[in-house]
Amino acid sequence: MNRFTRMRGRLVLGVAIAALASAAGVAQTVIYPPSGPGGNYIVAVIGDGYTADEEWKFDRAVDGLILKNGLMADPFYSGSDIANALRIKRIFKPVAASGASLFAIKPNYHASSCYIDFRPGSGVSDTTPLIESAVGGLSPERTVVIGNYEGMSFGCAVDTWTYVSAGARESGGVMEHEFGHLVAGLWDEYALPNNGAYTMPPVDGPNCSNQSTAPIWNNGMYQNLKNLPGCKLFATNIIRPYERCRMRSHHTAFCDVCAHNMKAALTAFLNTSQAQLTTVPLLFAGLALRPAAIEQTPTPSVRVLVRIDRTDANNDIGGSASVVKLTPVDDAPIVHRYRRTGDYVYAIVETKSGVETVLESGVLAGDPFQPRSYAGASAPHGVQPRMASASIVVMMPNLSRAELKSRRIGIRFFHLDPLSGRMNNGEHQEITPTQLKEMMGSLKGLAEVKPEALATAAQ
């Protein structure tokens, strides 16, 4: 079926999903760090299509993609300033027949279709709600689904999850490159065939810019900048800072610009004790930025899966938003997602006696409407047409299900001007609740979950 078709979903999920969530909660284990609590950037790794007798195959794939030979074996991710922000949880849920998918996913092996078929929308049996039901109580920033397909390297990144075949571990670099997109909103630094001059809307950072005379990274912080043509999938009229980078080729380390943005983004996910590490002041020295790892003690929160349907797939203004799933989380850390890792932001707004208060704001990393496909090497990889719809997660800290029913609280989504908020130090301005409240009057909205809809979902 066409996964780009918009589907109007139901708010109540079925018995099968509830059973899956319960079983998955029992089977989850922390696999990184080996000891200690770890950081607050939580990655859930879940197997798909493995029988009870094939659990060893799933573990082999986890080792190859994530642990011994994958993500955490890479010197960049295993360095203390990155590793201290990560916590990786493994979930194993066996199936009756080998290859049977828990999430309605199956390979199609077509480059133009992200290599897999899945169910888009927000109904009970759709893929993203099924995955969210399996992992939502863990509050992951990203879910990695490993499919039981050996000897083949393919995958697709969409919505809140990234699917990879077990055989992708033999290609290497898939997760290392993918998390550049997911953590810091980094762009790909190569051109796709037949993509000549960049003529689309302005872009200026974090690692691609069509402001060729003064890109955002020309701030005196980086050495030996090259500012070469070719970035964001186009060959000319857009530049990247260096010749070599992991966002251009999987076997290369992150360039200085990308490495800085990765480290700065993950600083928000250090826990309270780790926020006192010397890496934090060193990272922010001279940048006039505030480390966001201050209030990160676990607290009751609500995790909301929201489906955004844009009226026009080519326009980031105007659309609708609906609640797909709402999950109370008792021990979620408060993480302030203020750093400008993308151009989509949300405001959690309470209205009381006609006065609006922005309780929290958040920036979505990268472009939630842009799926990515992987086959063979992690980069260059394919990029699918931007979708009209996307599912995203909004964390609502210090709120309970009961409060969402009794208070007038909603969620508003906006798309920012890519060139706005640029500071002299080569960074974009953080989007704090105070800052977003001041901006909201001049911003054109993308979509909104009204208080009445959120209250209904909280039932």
C-alpha cells in the first residue's frame, strides 16, 4: 500500500497493542552503559521477526549494529562526552514463526519505496503506534527495530523509528551516520544523481548552507574550513564546511563542525551528576550557551505520540494534528530540547482565565517529514519524497493524565524561518519557552492539538 497516504486514526488502541506493550515492558534490559545509570538520550533496540530459539541471532545483530562492532564501538560515540549522554535498552519479544513481524513491516527491496512496506496512519494496526506501544513507557528518543533478515543490508528511517535488517551489521556505519541526523539534525553532505543546483528554501546550518559568502560556521571557531560545493543532496549552490565527513561517507569521522553540533546537542541529555563533568564547560566555552542539564531528576510526565498532517506536502504552514497515543511515564527525566537542531518546534500551552502560558517548548531534530533509506553502505544513501504526514513524540514534563483532563493544556507546532535566530558566535538562538512565547504572535502555525482533544486522549 502507499505509505504516504494520510489516514485518520482512532485514539483508543486495541487489546493486541496493550498486550504487546506489557510483554515488551517485562523483557527490556539496559545494555549500555555496562554499569551505572547512563544518560538521558534513551535508545530502544527491539527485535522483529525472531522466534524464542532465534534470540541469539538478535543478540548477534545488536552486537554488530550497536555494541561490540557498531555504534558504541566507534571512538566518537564511545568518547566520554558522548557516551555519558546515552542509555540503550534492549527489548526482545519472540514471535511464533520466524520472520513474522510484530509491526506490520515486510521488505519490498525497492529503492524508491524505502526498502520496506509498513502501515502509515494512526489507526490501531498501524506500524508507528504498534512500535510506540512496545517502547513508549521507556521514553526513548529513538527506537531501532532490527529485522530478522541476514545477508542483506537495507533499512528505512521514518517517524519515531529506524528499521535495519540484521545483515546491515556487515556493511557498517549505518547507526553511526543515522544518529547524526537524529541527534543534531545534520544534513547529508553529498548530491544525489541528477540533483544539480540547489534552488529550494534557504538553509544555514548546522552543516549545509546556501549562504555562501558567510555560512553560520564561519565564526572563527573552526580551523581550515574548505566551504566546498555539494550538500543537502545537491551538487551546486550549497556548501559544506569540509571535504570529508561522516555525513558524506560512512567510513570517515565527523568533521569538526558536525562533531561540535553532536556534542552540544547531547549535552542536554547528561544527567544531573554528569552535568558537572568538565566536558560541559569546555564545550560551551566562549559560546555564551547555557548547558541544559540542570533539572534532570526523574519526574512524572506524559509522553504523547502526535500525528501531524500537513494540508500541502510542499508547505510547512497549515495542517492538523491528532493524538495517536498517550502514555504516562513515572520516571522520565526532564530534558530541555531548546537547542536549534531543526526548524520544527512545539509549545505546550496552558490557557487560564484567558491568559496563555508556555509551560515547555521543544525543537524536533532534523526534518520529521523526510524518510531515509539504507542499502549497502550507510552513506551515500537514498532519500524518499517528503511525506505529507509524520508522527512525532512530545514529552510533557511535570504533568499527569489527570491534569490533562482538568486543565486547558494544548500543543502547538510551528515551522521557523531557517535563517532566523542566528547569533554572532555561529550558533542559532535557543528556543526556550520564554523565547517561543514572544515569537508565537508572529509565527504562522503548522498544526495544533487543542486542549479538548488532549483531554479526550487522557481519558
